[in-house]
Amino acid sequence: MKPVPLANLAQLAEFDEIIDVRSPGEYTDDHIPGALNFPVMDDAERARVGTIYKQVSAFDAKKIGAALVSRNIARHLEDYFADKPRGWKPLIYCWRGGGRSGSLAHVLKQIGFGAAQLDGGYKTYRRAVVAELDSLPGRFDFRVVCGPTGSGKSRLLQALLASGAQVLDLEGLAAHRGSVLGNLPDASQPPQKMFDSQLWWALQHFNPGRPVYVEAESKKIGLLRVPDALLARMREGGCVRVEVATPLRVALLKEEYAHFLANPAALKEKLDCLLGLYGQEIIARWNALAEQGAWDELVLALLERHYDPAYGKSTLKNYPHYTDTAPIVVENISPTGFLSAAQRILEQA
């Protein structure tokens, strides 16, 4: 029999595909970015085997588990793996690099595929992610895009990316815009571990010899924590100060938060979260503006009373280089306007 070779994380790029054989629930909580989920036991099957292991015996659990694993591997072979060429090289992993990944890797190896098993499985991977999120940020020169709410920082990052710059889109990875209104419509935030993995993956692929552009953030984006080492390194970095005229900021925010304009009740629910800061009278006034559809007046009031004072105070405290450079003025909020601003930034870099 052909033994299944072991591989480590440094060899990920050597494989055609990464196969995660853990249950769908485990996969959703976190996985190696780009890995495909072909579970050898689903969540219910895994729970059943675990219960038998605890309440009956390890022997009985292994018998039932083996039958389930064999059945699921057969299904995957008939479906996804059937058209793979002889030279296909998959890397297989499970929780600890044990029986679940070993079962599929063994079958694929006996067929003739170049299958390997990730040494230590997901547990080893997760330990590496935690350790490297502490060390990787120190390798990079971060340029922090700063500007008040509505200045189009996320759009500017996308324009920088389109212009060839290295960009770390934390809010994109977190699926959140980083404020009380920041939840994206029809999108939930990933689990913390999955956010960590996506962040680790992005940092792994940056060139340390070139700057990395990132938006100024606080310690949390929605429910997710930004790693301490990354945040500390960002706060040491140079700042790109973005300025946009207030009427344009209002127009941009109406575009980006159009889902609230279409659903004032959802907006009012979010505004109620600010009761402790501003009291019943002000929140009632803002809710009335939402009910009336007086969007320009409401957005301007939120900027002047809530967002601008909070952002100014936080930025000056956490990003000491904010005032070191002249502002980049975005003269219109079209894609062309942000591309023009991005090109000016890169020319000055």
C-alpha cells in the first residue's frame, strides 16, 4: 500500500486543492481560506458517533463511524472526484490530522492521486494563525486611510486596489462598515476565527517591500476584534487624510445606506441604540426625520452631532500622524473621482 505523505502549512501552494473533511458546522466556524468542504461525517452523524463513544464504547463508535465515513467518501468519489485527472494533488485535513482526513487521503492515494494529509490538521493550522497574526503585521509599512464618515474611504481603497496598490480591506473581511449602522444588508459577519483566517491569508500574500493601504479602524469592527499587533502597527503608520465636501458626504452616505432609506423602521431601530448618548428628545427628532423621508437633514444631523465629533476625537488619539500630511481632496464621488485621488496618493508614496 502507498503511504499517505504528510505536508505542512508552508507547502499549501504545492497542492491543486485543499479539502476540509470536517463537518459543515466546523467548516463554517473556520477553515483554511480556499478550502473545499467534503465532510466524511455531517454534523448530525458526528454528534451521533460522539454520543455512542461517550455512552457505549469507543469500539461501537468506531464501527458506526467507519460505515458513515465509507458511505460519504463513496458519494464524494462518485460526484466531485470522479473527473479529476491522475496528476491531481489534493491536501486533506480534519481536526487533528487523524482518522477523518486519513480515511479520505488513503482512498485517494490508493486510486493514484497525489494526495497528502496536513500534519496536525486544523488545530496546528489555527495555532499558526494565532501566532502569525502576532508577528506578521510588523513586516509591513501600513498607510492608513483616514477621513470622517462619508468621505468614501472604502471606495478609495478599492480605487487604490484597482490602481495596483496593496490593500487590506478590514471592513470587507468583517462584512461590516464599523459603526452603529454598519451591518451590511443580507450579510452576517463571519465568526472571529474565520475573520482571523482571512486576515492571515491576506497578510501572507502581501509584499513587505511595498506599502499596504488600510482604513483606520478601532479595536472592533462590529462584533469582531482586530488583532492587537495589527492595530498597533497601523497606529504607527503614516496616514492618508481624505477630505470630501459635506454635501458630497451626505450624497455618498445616502447611496451606501440606501437599504435604510427603503426601510426607515430598520434605521429607527438602530438609532434607538444611541438613546443612552443623546436622550429621548434628540432620538425622537431623528426618528421623525426618518419617517418624513428628510434624508439630507437627517444625515447631516447625524454627521454633525454624532459621527464627526466621535471620529475626530478617536482619530487624533489613535493615529498621531493624521495631521502630518496635506489632505487628499476628493472632488466628486464618482468612480473616476476616487481613481483620480488614488493616483495622486500613489504618486506621492
